[in-house]
Amino acid sequence: MAVPSGQAVSLQDVIWNVPGPEGMTLRFRFLAPGIAPGGGVDFDTASADMQHLCDSFALPRIAAQGPHPEQVIISMSDVAVAFGEAAPEATQYFEAFRIEDGACIWEIY
């Protein structure tokens, strides 16, 4: 998938059946090897990529479905990690968004 940083990103999975603190939450989980130590993509750069993935990938998929989630979480991991499992060796980044007026609005996670 194309992201602003140019790093290679692929969809790992989408988790929709585990509620978050705000209620219904959609989690879009991506593999992003570039965030690994020495991979060249730092958190600030990955954060811009996550905003882009929410806007360009998650939003169109949410619009076609219902009901709408209270929160969207975009995550990146340098290696595949099973949802909910600890993986101290993995580099993982997370950003949370609310959907408002057809846009992803960043929230503190």
C-alpha cells in the first residue's frame, strides 16, 4: 500500500468484534517492516502514514458498512503479532481516530 513515507505496508487483518473503551472499535492492523530498529521509519513518520491509512484505506471501508464504529485504531508492527498477545521483540505503533464529518480525527490513545 502506498503511504507518504514510501515504506512497504501491507494489511495484516481487521479486528471488529472486540470493543474498545469508547464502544465499537475497528482495528486495522498493518505490517510495516520499515518501523523495525534500523528500518529508517521513526514514530513521527509512521504516525503520518497511519493518518493516511485511516483516511484512504479505513474510511472507504467503514462508509460501506454499518453500524459505524466509535473509534478506529490503526496499528503498525514490524512483524506479524497475534491480536492481544505480548510481543516484546516487536516494534508496534498505534494511533486512534474518531470518524467525524467523513474524516479521521486523531485522538489520544
